[in-house]
Amino acid sequence: MASNIVQLESVYKSYWRDSLEIPVLHDISFEISHGEFLALMGPSGSGKTTLLNLVAGIDRPSSGRIIVGDEDVSGMPESRLARWRSRHIGFVFQFYNLIPVLKAFENVELPLMLTNLSRQERRRQVQTALDIVGLSDRMHHYPNQLSGGQEQRVAIARAIVTDPTLILADEPTGDLDKQSAEDIMELLSRLNKEFNKTIIMVTHDPRAADKAHLIRNLDKGELVRS
């Protein structure tokens, strides 16, 4: 039986605007097993990206607990969070977030700069990640020399280069044409099936969500039945 790799326990999140409390997530509880591929769906403003950021340790819940592996991320000191994220979280964004003045190789290498790996070890891991996404022949290209689909592949290579515990993808196909979107979803599906990567993906696209094992829907900050 697969063990749980993510556990959310009664997670509540709100933001304050002056004296006004704005609730975003209400009493969210669920578990994700190792090797699972979960799609989070729901209308804009339903709290999907906020939930992803909480799991990543980018944001903190107002109450409740978020456990990744055996670590309580919601209670982790700020001094440890950045290093924890660099080891355990690979983030894929809708708009790639590549640094335009760096080549593909250098963009992928960035997360490894926080590690104690030697230059040779970093090179080996970057080349492996680029091989997996099928872009080893583009490693010396700048982002503006790549198509949107290729840029997203570089972003995925950057996300997996540290061999993270979780891949978190926020609308990874949202800025791509239909064919590129299908290619990216095939790649994520392959990472899940062949490399047993646990993936949580936010998406509006039912075709993208079909690649997931499990779909959960958020509406007005609450989990609803599919």
C-alpha cells in the first residue's frame, strides 16, 4: 500500500485587507499517496493556486496542518523553509519563469546552486534532466530562441533537476497551443509513470486533468464532490 506523502488537516486560509478578513480556503483535508497524480480544478478565485502555494511552503495556513513526507511544513521556521523547498519541491509555472539572460542549461542549473554539489555533478544532473524532457540539443539556447512548448520543457527540467519529492504545476498548459499542451501533459504523465513522481497540478483544462489519477474540485475555497 502506498504511503501518504502529503497530508492536509483542517487547513484554513484567509488574508487581511485593513480590518477586513477575506477567507480563501475553508477546512481543507485530504491525503495524497506517493506516486499519485492529482489535478485540482475549479473556477478562478476558488483557491487552487493558494492551496498549491501552501503545500510548497511558499505561503502558510491561517490554521491547520500541512505535512509533506514526515515534516510539518506549516510549522517550519522560515530559516529552514527555503532549503526544504530546494530539496523537496519542483515548481512548474504557467508562464515558465525562465531567466531570459541565461541559457537553457543555466536556467535548469539554478536550483542546484543551493546545494553542495560540485560543478561536474551539477552538469551531470542538468544533462540528465534535459535528456528526460527531450531538450539536450537546446541546452545552449536562450529562452527567446525556444518555442513556448520548449520553454515549458526547460521549466520542467528545472523542476525535476533536484529529484524533488513533489512536482507542483500551476496551469502548466495554460499558455500553450493545443499540440504543445498535449506534449507537456504526456511529459508530466511520463514523469509520474516511469519515474514515480508525485504530481499536484492546478488546471482549468479537462483534457489536462484526464491525465491525472485523481481530480479534486475547489469552489469558493471548499472541496466539492466531482
